[in-house]
Amino acid sequence: MSSTFVQRNQPPGVPPLALTGERTLPDVPEENYWYQRHVAAYRWVAERCRGLRVVDLACGEGYGSAILAERAEWVAGVDANPEAHEHARLKYRRENLTFRRALVEEFDEDAPYDAIVFLQTIEHVEDPAALLQRIASLLTPRGCAYISTPNRLTLAPAGEQRSGNPWHVREYDPAEYKQLVEPHFSSVELLGLHHARKLRLHEAAVGFGWDRVHKTLRLTHRFYDWFVPAISEQDFALRSGDLDGALDFLAVCRR
């Protein structure tokens, strides 16, 4: 994604971030599909973090940490990028929310934690097994980690081992992801994120030839300039089953 896309309408004194493809951002209409896809997972996790002490590793712009803080007792958003850290610190202000600049492999301030959230980042990690073991060690005895990653089967071209995202070290299918995560926790439940509502209807329309129609009628830009910003978190759903067809996997990991 071109870095010419920059966040719009940021609060006074908050420097906007540019879209580079390494992380998703709110307030960029062209990025809304990916942003809402991430928000759907954060909302689901937040409902399970009520009253808990939570760390959001690789929090990026900070929107996910802010969502978690709506339910949690205390949230620390952790990211090593200086621009993202400064943006998050200035933009998202709550008494129970703090942002720390640190490598996710090194952060352990105020441990142990009731919950650790690590979404859409493990595919960027050179040694994921070591990091998963560290995450498990930072949980309270009854703590839970929520760890997500995109599904290679729906992200990469058919038969390929990875997509063209230059930031990804490795991408996983369902079996590979379970094999990676399960050795580090006492139990792991794997859920899949799928399209719902408007996006399901769009999938059906594409199946009936919509891609040919909008191109023939020269409606492509007008339609998607409206459709993409109109996508919401309700247009995604987490559920068990059909993991091969999932967009992303969310591993719910009990220590």
C-alpha cells in the first residue's frame, strides 16, 4: 500500500501516520476494510477482558488498545516504532490506558498479566516459538493470550507459500498455525474470522459475475469509493469451523 495514504482529520497536536503496509490505520478511507477487519477481532477480545489487566503487544497506532481499555481494568499498549508510539500516546487518553515503547520480545513491566493480546503480528516474527513461550510465561496462572494471524490459504495466491506482503516472514494454514501455537499452552481454541452481512452479499455478487458488470458499466471506482468506507466491524464474524476458508485465525490460548 502506498505511503501516499495518510490519516485524515486527526485531533489537534496528533501527528498523522502514513500507510506503509506494515500496520493498518483508522481514518484512511482506502484502508477501511482492513481496519474494520482488525477492529472486529479486538471487540470480540475486549468483551472477554472485562476487569482484567491486559497487555496489547505490537499495538501500532493504538486503536486496539483503546478498544480493550473500554472493558479492561488496565491496558498497556506496547510498540517499538517511535512514530506509532508517539501518535498513540497523544491520541488515546484514558486513565486506565498507557503506552510503552519497547520490543515485544523484551517487555515485561508489571507482569504477570491476566490477558495478552497479540493480533496480526506473529507472521512478522523471526522466532515465533520463542515469543510464544515468553507470552505464556508472562500470564497469570489462569491467564489467556489472544493471538491472531492471517490465513495463508485465503491471503496468498493458490498453491503459494506466502502472499506478496514484504513484512511477513511466514504465513500459516490452519494445521501449521495449530502446530506452532499448541506446544506453548495448556489449551488452544482456534477460531476463524469470516465475512458477514455486506461482505457476504458482495461475495455472492462476485460469484454471480459482479466483477464483469461493474467493469463493463464503468462503475468500479464509484462503487468501491462508496462501498469500502461503508464497511463496518459488523461485516465480519468470528466462529469455529471452516478454518480453511477463514480470513484470519484467532488462537485463544490458556496458560
